[in-house]
Amino acid sequence: MEHDPNIFRDSTQAIQEVEDQLERILQKKFRDVDSELVERINREKEAARRRKEEIEREFDKEKTALTEYRVMVRDYEEQRAGLFNEARDRFQKVLKFQAEIESLAKSTVEEIRRVNEIQERLEDLRTKTSERAAFLKNDLRERFGIVAEVMEEEPKPLGIDLDEELEKLRKIKDLLAIESAAVNLGRVGGEPARQEDLADMDAAADSSGVEIPEIQDLIAGPAAPEAPENAVGEATFEAGPESAPEPVPAAEAPESEEELTACLEAYRRTEPADGSGEIHYFQKDKVIIADPEKILAAVDRTLDEAQRLSLKLGLATSPKDQFFIKQELINWQEGLRALFLRIIKMCEKNSWVLPRFTQEILNPQVLRGLLERLSMENWSNLEEFASFSAAMAEMKKAFQARVEARRPYLLSLKREIENG
């Protein structure tokens, strides 16, 4: 059998073609792998680029917030410096006025003593003149038989009691002390203003830090024995201009406590208090009486929320968190201030009144004092908040003791609404 030599040549060529195909396939797969790798890298680059842009946007937001905070701190420092300058100028006036008052008081005492000495000399002169006139009258009658009329005694000058005048001076001094304490943001007591206090104020103004020293820590007003209810904002429960109503005899008012409550509820009205809750009052025709129990209940709710925020503030460590908590505290304080202001304005317009039964505890003067405290104090200062809470607790205790006998209170309120 003969062999064709071309067979081997063709087989070798076919094998070569297969190898070439395999090589091409291999190269194609390598290219596909490289292409997929490049696409995956591009996708990851794109994802990384988008992530970087997102991080950059978040960072820009933080930078904006930091810039706003820096502006706020700068404005705060400018206002702080302005208030310190104003406080320092006014404190210099206080020192000047105190020196003038002390000088005038000494001059007044000296002049009163001199007037008393003059009065004593006048009294001596009057006595000597009377004795001389009586002697001359007797002498004329005995020697010449002439009866002479003795001049009537001149009226004595009004006596000036030195102790009484000094007491008047002390009252003036006490009044000035009360006014000074009112300027000093609600603190009564301490020594009169001194130059050392002014030096302390300058040192505090030059010190660094974000905290502003409270004005009452810089200026201490003179001591006053008693603070009236509208001075310094301390709630005192002195009797108002109107005395408490007399108890109504049971024979004239047979209504039960439940009937009185139902009757009063028929007169109850409410209105918003400038976005700070509601004001409850009783109205019949033109007679409008604010409900003191609802006022105190609103105060309780506000103080409870403020107490919660105060505890939260004490636990906060971040300056940002402390800032927002303090702002919320101030908002609650401002809400209560708006409530008191609304009631006071209506009472001053003679549109509203507060019940006469509890007039010695809750009246427009007491609310005015509390309003002054809310306007001058800052509840983010825990000491000032605690002082206000204590004053309100004392008021509430006195009020509850006054209305503990519910029927006389409800009956008095009903009669006041119906009779005006």
C-alpha cells in the first residue's frame, strides 16, 4: 500500500491552524479579562469619586455650621462687651449717686440739728419774754394802777423730731436700696456698691471665655429690710389694696360644691396666650375673672419641663448640645413670660380681674414682680431657675392653703362673676 506524503503535510497544517485558533481564543480571553478588569476598575473609580463628592458635601455642611457658630460667638462677644461697658458706666453713676446721697444725708442731719437748736433758743426767748411781760404788768398795776394787756403768745413753731426725720432718711435709703436691687437683676442684700466691685467688673470683662458673669455677681445692692412684691421680682404675699372678702353665711348660699363647680364651668372661657398655651377665665357680660388655678397649673407644667431640661443640661458635655438645651429652656421661660404679660395687660386695662378671695396671694402686682424676674433672669443659670421655682412653690403653698376650703372659694368666685 502506497502512502501519500501530502497527508502528513496536510495534517501538520491542520494542527498548526488549530494551534493558531487556540492561541487566538486564548488571546481573546486574555483581552476579555483585561477589559472586564478595566471596566471594574472604572466602576470602582466612579463609585469612589461619587463617595468623595458626598463626603465633600457633608464636610461643606459642617464647615458652614462651624462658620455660623463662629459668627454667633463673635456677635455674642460683641454684645457681651457692649453690655459690660454699659454696666460699667451705670455702675460709675451708682457710685456717684451713693456718694451724693451720703453727703446729702449728713447735711440733712446737720441742718435738722441746727433747726432744733434754733427752736430751743426761740423757746428760751419766748419764756424770758413772757416772764418779763408778766413782771412789767405787775409793776404797772402796783405802781400806777394801770392794767396792761399782755401780748398773746406767738404760736410755737412746728417742732421737728430728729428721730422722726432720721427715720424718714432711713426709709429713703431703704427705697433706694430696693431700686438698686431691682437693677441688680433680682438680688436683694449685700453691701453698698464699692470701687472694688467696679474693678472686679473690669477684670471679668478682660477675662477670656464664653461665659458671661452675671450682673448681680458684679453689683451687690445695699441691704433692704423688706422687699415689696414688685421689687426684684420676689413674690411676696402681702395683702393687696383690696381686703379679702368676708365669708358668706351658709344660709345665704345653699349650693353644694358640685353645683358651684358646674355653674362656674358654664362661665369658663379660654383663649390662646400668644402661642404659649391657653388662658382660662370666667366671663359673664362684661365681668371677666382670670382663673388663678389654671395660671398656677400652667406654671407647674412649665417648671416641670424646665426642670427636665435643667437635668439634661447638667449631663450634656457637648457645647453644641448645651447651647440647644439652653435655647429650649429660654423658650419655655419666654412662654411663661408671655402668659403673665397678657394677664397683666388685661388687668391694667381694667378688662380682667383676679379673684378677690385670693387677692392677697395672686394679684397684678405679684404677677408684675414675677414678670420682671422672667424678663431679667435666665433659666439656663441653674441658681436663678432654682430661686424662681422656690418662689413659685411658696406661692402655690399659700394659695392652696387659702382655697383648701373649696366651697367658700367657689361661692365667692361665683358671686363675684354674677354680681361684678
